[in-house]
Amino acid sequence: MSINEVQDEVIAEFNDFDDWMDRYQLLIDLGNEQEPLDDKYKTEQNLIEGCQSRVWLQADEENGRIVFQAESDALIVKGIISLLIKVLSGHTPDEILNADLYFIDKIGLKEHLSPTRSNGLLSMVKQMRMYALAFKAKSTND
């Protein structure tokens, strides 16, 4: 499934709820469904800077595609990173770098987050793109 197809699915899922309390609950549920991150990945190096809560992001390359895993100590933030993983994980570095993440605006995520959480969201996206850039550079040099 393409990144845009996954984004459209996410938008449809969030559009089922009119109330933002229900949407926050959906985010929390998404975070709770995520596999816990192995403790060996909970390192300073994997912490995302710019997030108020602690968010660890691990990226691995499998057959030319990037697989992300993450965890956060905050429920809503864990849901946000779960959404980003759902959309971006399993795609090539180029697909990730070229993706227009329109679902963030379409589901009203940015406008319903506090400024610090909104900055954290941007930091998560930036970090995922940095990993994509690094894996792309690595594959070019191999």
C-alpha cells in the first residue's frame, strides 16, 4: 500500500469521530496497540530532540525499505508516533523523503495539539526523514 493510501485510511478512520475527545482516545488506543520498543533501543542516541516527552525512534533497513519502531512515555505522543509509523514504515527512503504528509492537517492534528506537542510532531517527522536520508546515502555509497 502506498503512503497516500495509508494516509487516506487514517483520514477515514479519524473522520468516523466528530468529537476531539474520541479522536484523542483513538490516538491513545493506537499507541497502546503498538509493540513495546526493546529496551536496547531506548538510548540517548534514539531520543528525538524537540519533544517535551521522551520519544525513542529506531529505524532499520530491510530489503531497501525502512522499518520504524518507537515508544514514548506519554500516551498521546505514543499515539502520534504510532500514526507516523503506520504511514511511513515499510517504505523506501525516496518514498519517505517525497511524501506529502497531508493527513496531519486533514485530521486536524496540528490544530488540536499544544504548541509543544506540535513542535514534537514536527521533530518526529524530521527525524524519520533524517533516517531516510541516511539510509539513502548509505545505499548510494554501497
